Amino acid sequence: MKKHLLILFLFLPFTPLFAQQKDLSGKVTDSASHLPVNGVTVVLSPSNQTDITDENGRFLFKKIPSSAKMITISGIGYQKIVLPLRTFFNGQVLTLVPKQTQLSDVVITANSTNPYKMISESDIKMRNISNSQEVLRIVPGLFIGQHQGGGKAEQIFLRGFDNDHGTDISLNVDGMPINLVSHAHGQGYADSHFIIPETISGTTYKKGPYDAEKGDFATTGFVDFHTSNAISNNTFKVEGGQFNTYRIMGMMNLLTEKAKTKGHSWYAASEYRYSDSYFVDPQHFKRFNFFTKYHGQLSKNTWLTASASTMYSKWDASGQIPESAVDAGVVPYYGALDPNEGGVTSRTNVNAQLLTTLANHDIIKNQLYYSKYKFDLHTNFTFFLVDTLNGDEIRQRESRNLYGYKGSYQHESYLGNIKVSTDFGINARLDLTTGSELSHTINRYTLLNPVKLGDVREFSAGAYLSETLRFSEKFTINAGLRFDQFYYQYNNKLEGDSTLNGAGIYKANNNTVSPKINFYYQASAKTQFYASLGKGFHSNDARVVVAETGYKKLPALYGADLGTVFKPVKNLIINAAVWYSYLQKEYVYSGDGGTVDFSGRTQRIGFDLSTRYQPFSKLYFDVDVNYAHGRSMDDPKGENYIPLAPVWSSTGGLTYILKSGFNGSLRYRYLAHRPANEDNSLVAKGYFINDLVFNYTKPRYEVGLTVSNLFNVKWKETQFETTTRLRGESPVDGIAFTPGTKFASLFHLSYFFK
């Protein structure tokens, strides 16, 4: 008996240590939606072991030391939970309660492999988002320009690149690509106007080509929109303002609160918008959107997310006008030279995702998506330059079916004390485009002569492997490798196509391998450093690939970033980085001319600085400053500027936050002068404008005012070097532009109900 007591006495002091060295896991859910919360930081103290919840809201710790006494769960926009570790049982479900966002809740950790995560989460919760364009502007350093009255995809600028409408940036929503390959208007064309802004719950973005999951177009970076899996209130909203602008939006739950508690949510949202806009000629812009989404737990370990949406848009456009014509008094600043510009477009999507958790907590994701898309655009950039009698109006149109699949497998394991996270994925998409057309027309629909006409069949498939090794609480490495294969087929229906040898079917294929590596070092509880190296690419139009041989048709972009994220005080976050990119030579298809243009090697170097400061709980400041120096490497000095490449840019503002009462924001956008041609003899003029949002919010309703261009600055939203000719005059080479909005006020009234 004494022997047994002695053994028990010797064993008892070590019992807590043995107990705490076991695995420790749990799950985090949202109290309002009852859904798992991804991206929440869980910290064991005072050992400062850190983990971040996955898509199931799950976290896991291995070999818990005896020094660990407390567990802290914190997420941006949630009340923090702090518990004694002795009261926490393995597998416990913890519920987070939403609250007003505080920068003091942001935790910097090397366990996060996205240095922009803290800022992006803060911005989407703090700032007032009035439309899908504003969501794009959340990305620090990203500028957009519209030159078709809101009907076309925006022109995008980022990191010294004129991305056109999406050539060098990957845009996705709920895992479905927005970019369209071999588009009638331009490669990578990304029209995100089918997204209803009120349905967006967050964005994930990264700059540079450093994420193995992202393939085509992800050179300057990527932006992923995430729509809400569940909504807390039903909403009815009406808007009305200047220039005969109005909008009606409704969003409603289709299941009961009881269904939510059982892990099921289904809602629908719809909007209709009309505006004549600020131009002399009314734009008659109209857009209808419908979106519905179901998110539910099919079994203990399986979740289904299914959504469907449709968009239809039609408009007239004033288009681009020459500065010379405005200066000569031929056309007013907000006027038009061709009254027949405009277009119509539509996109219908179906998207289904199945997430399955295995017994060992590995995650398998399968996704299928489909899009039916139509596009018909009428523009005139040069007026009477080529056809002095009928004018140079062109028509671009296509009809497309897009099919796609994405699958991934996520696994976590340990090599000794090293935590290894493995992410393996595959993807495939098939674009079937019929009647891809470029024609010379008059009065929109009267055909003068075809320039391009054919059907495009493009299939791409990719696979990636991403390994994240967490050596300690201070040091993490992520290494990835990606392979992409493309098959192109173009059925040319135009015998006189100057880029091809007669009518018929042309085929080609190519592939590329893209390595990536990222280093993250936690210097202190307040500071993280990161370094990234990687190769990215964008595919070229099928009509280029089948026509040209002997040149790189998947040109590589090599990038490098060196940056830091730090919190000098609890309510201040700073993200700073210097970066470099090198782009190989390539051929580019001009959708406006039906020609193949050569683009030589370029290099760019720059820095990004983002600051977020919350001096008081109700006041939020944000400032982004970005610089890029880019030059062509194959042209002589002084003639090697990159046209329209942004140099200096900055955005920022202050937001006053009050859930019940007055709230709003005052913001600015600054884009400096930039070269419009290779020798900088033509300059795209910069601008500085301000926007205002002012709301009065109560639990059941909200009234508000949004003002664009608060001080009524006369500015140019898009600018291009263009050789134009007016009827009966000589050609003029100069800047053609679309004016930016005048002072525009928009009132809104929202009603919230259960």
C-alpha cells in the first residue's frame, strides 16, 4: 500500500504536464450566423503559441507545454475570449459575438502567410462600400477607370502596370474566375458588375505572383471577393440622386432562424439601377442583378455552398474625345463626337462548392461552376481617321459558355516540432466562344466590313503544390510550385483575315512552370518581416498563339517583395514593402484593331506604404502611398517610358463609426501625372478628388448621402494617346480622354427587418 502511495505521490506533480502535452483542438463559430469563422487567431499564453482557424473554424495545437495557462481567441470585428486553459476541454466549440471593429484586436503572427490580411479585414468592416468599384479600390495602390458609362469592365492600374481590363490581375468571386480569356475586347477582361455590393462579406488580396494557388493573370496580384454565407437582416434599399440616377435593392432570408441554428442558410438579393449620368448626352444606363446563395451542413463533416446569379446591362456611351477637339470648342468637355457608342452585356452563373472534412481533419474541396456570357460593344476611338466617309465605328461581340472545376486537398502534419501544412490543388476550365467578332460598322448595326470573325475553343488545366513549414512561433516558410497547360483552337471564318492564312481551324498549345517561395519572420509580438520571390504569367489571346511562332506566348513575370507589418502601438498598423518585377517580351492581341502588337521586356521597381490608425473607437484613419518606376528594357533612354503606367498614387480617408447614430467617411484619391507615350511627350494628367459618405443608422433603418467628387473638380478618368481625325480635318496625335464624374449626390434609405 505504501509502495502504491509513493508511486502516486511521485506521479502527481507530472500529471498536468503530461495532460497538457496532448493535442489541443477546438472550433470557433459566429453567434449570429452559427457558422464557422475562418481566420481567427488563437493564442496560448504565456508561451505565445499561435494558430489560425481554418475554413471549418478549427484550430489545433501539438505538445502543449506546462507553462501555457491561458487561451485567447480574437478576430477582427468580434469580442475577444480569454479563458484559463484548465477550463477548456479538447474539441470545445467557442462562439464569438460580433462587435465594433477595433485595430487593438489585430494580432500579428508569422502563422499568417498573407501580410495584407490584417489591413484587408479591417478595411472591409470599417469603410462604407457603396458599389463593386469601391470594393476594388479597397486594395491599396489599385486604381480603376471607367470609360463606357459603367457598362464596361473598369480599366485597372496596379504596381506600375496598366492592366487594361484585367490582363495582369486575377479577379475571382467565391472561387469562380471573373477574368475571361480571348475576350472580344481584350485578354483577361474582368467585368465584376454582376456582384451586388451588399452581398460581399470580405475580400482576400495579395500583390505579386507569390501564391501557388493562383495561375493565369496573377502577375501584379489577385483579388478574391467573398459573398456572405448568411445574412443577419432582411434589407430593402432605395437610392436616388442627380443625373436621373436611382437604384432599388432588396435582400431577404429564405429560411427561418431555426434553420440557421441547424447549419442552413439561404438568401436572395436583387438590384436594379438606372442613370443618365453626367454627360451631355444621356447614357440611359440600366443594369439588373439577381443573386441567391445556399450554405448548409449536409452531414457532420460536409458543407455545401451553392449560388446562382444573373446580370443584364445596357447603355449608351459618350466615349473618349480628343483634347484638341475640346480645346478648339468643337465638343464640350462632357460631350460626345459619336452618338452611336454603347453596348449590352449579360452574364449568368451557377457555382457549387463541396467542403468535406476527413477523420484526421484534412479538408477536401470540390467546386464546379458554369457561366453563360454575352457581350456586344460599339465604340469609335479614331472617328474619321481610316474611313473619312463613314467613320471608324467598330463592333465587338461574342457569346460564351464557360465550364470549370477546382479541387484541393489540405493536410496538416508534424515533422518533429515543425508544423507542415500541405495544400495540393488542380483546376480546369473550358471556354467555348462563338461568333467572336470585330467589325467596321455604321449606326451600330449596319455592317460595312468584317475584320475578325471566328469561334474560340480554349482549354486550360493546372496543378499546384504548396508547402508551409512553421519551424517555430517566429519563422515560417511557404514554398509552392505550379504547372499550367493550355490548348487553343481558333476556327477562322474570315478568308481575308490578315493575321492568318485563310479560313479554317488553327491549333496550338503551350505550358509553363511557376515556382514561388515566401519567408515570414516574427521579430516581436508587434513586428513581422516577409520576403517573397516568384514567377507568374498571363496567357495570351488564342488568336495570337495560333498565328505567331518562335516567341514566348506565356511570358513570365519574375517578382520580389521585401516588406514588414508592424504595430508600434495597439491602435496603429503599418504595412510597408519594396518590390521589383521583370516581364519578358510578348505578343499582345489588340481587340480594337484585330492586330498583333509586340511588347518588349520591361522592369519596374517601387514601394507600397499602408497605414491604419484608430485614435478612438469611433474614428478610423487609412492612408496608402504607392510609387512605381517602370521602363522598357529594349528601347533607348528617353524613349523607354511605359505608357499609362502609374507612378505616384495615394488614397486615404477618415471614417466615423457608430452602429446606432451618425457615421460616414471623407475620402481622397490622388493619381499623379504619368507618361502617355514612350518618350513622355504626351502626359496623362493626374487628379485629386474627394468623396463623402454620411449616414444616420438605427437598428431598423438607415438614411444617408453619398457625394462623389465633393469639390466638383474637373478631371480625366481615362486617357490614351490616340491619333484621331474629325470629319473634313487632318489627323491629330494627342490625348483622348473620358471625363470623370462631376459633383454627384445620391441619397439612400434602407429598411432592415427580420
